[in-house]
Amino acid sequence: MLPPQEFQMWPDAQLLERLRLDDRKAFEILYNKYSAKLYYAAYNLFRDKDVCEDLVQELFVDLWSKRHDLNITSLEYYLKVAIKNRVLMYIRTQRATLDVSAIEVLADKYSADSRLLQQDISKVLDDSVAQLPEKCRQIFTLSRKEYLSNKEIAARLGISIKTVENQMTIALRYLRTGMSDYLPAVAALVIIEALK
């Protein structure tokens, strides 16, 4: 067995070959090399630690279980595509609990080439917010545009905190539905940017 320092300097192709031979140390090195990048890519979209950790873990469990049958020429590319597919599948099955305000933040990170997408997303979001019932829209706007806490909103409007929470739940559920057609495109762009 090679010393750990030398083993870690091996290129991915050699580590993959060792992985095919059931070498757990090679698997550990690949995990340590790529898991944080993949986690960051998923976290940029979901802002949910548990979901992101699960997606990365599932990806590496799958990599280990298919190690004998893998025909990978570029591990980094394979992992980027695999995590993108897992994120998109997660969104399509509507298991995602996406913070709608994160969409605007993420859209701001896109390059000038993506400004059209950002404008489309902002317009759809604004149109969706405008269609909310008045009280729901008012609470959502105070939360997301003025950054007030639920307690501050309740005090300002003279309503209970529970009412604020219920109205925010209604607003976010409605907005997720309205934004669902845009989520795969946003997810793909964000993941590609995060993995650069």
C-alpha cells in the first residue's frame, strides 16, 4: 500500500481503477475530493442541509455500488452530470422545499448572457406575487422585500404570528407552483456555475 500522501496525488483514472478493485481508500479519496463541491452545488439551490447531504450521499453510494460496471472517462464530468440529474429529479418529483426568494438571489449570480432568464424569472415571480390574495401578498412582501420577521409583521399588521406563518405557507406553496416550470432551468444553470 502506498503512503496516503502519494495515493492522494493519483489522477482520477487511477483512483477509478483502484475503485473497480474494491479499494475503499481510493473511494474515500474520491469522496473527499468531490463531495464538498457537489454539496455546494446542491446547497446553492435548496438551502437545505439535509437534502443536500442526502443527494451527495446517494450519489456516492451509487458510485460504490456500480464500481465494477463503471465506464467513466472523466470522473469530474460524470459527477457534475450525476448531481445535476439528481437535483432535477428531486425538483420534478416536487420533494423540494425551495425558498422562492432564493431564486432571485441565484439569478443575480448569472452572467450577462443569462440576464434574459433572470428577467423572465423576476417577471414570473412578480406576476405570481401580484396574484396572491391581498393580505397574503402584503405579508409576503413585508417578509421578502422588507425582511421583517414574522413577529414584526404580526405587530405591524395587528395579527397573530400564527396567521403570518399560515399566510407565508400559502404564499410559498402558490409561488412554488407558479415557478415550477422555471426550476429545472435555474437548477441546471446554478449547478453548472457552482461546479466551475
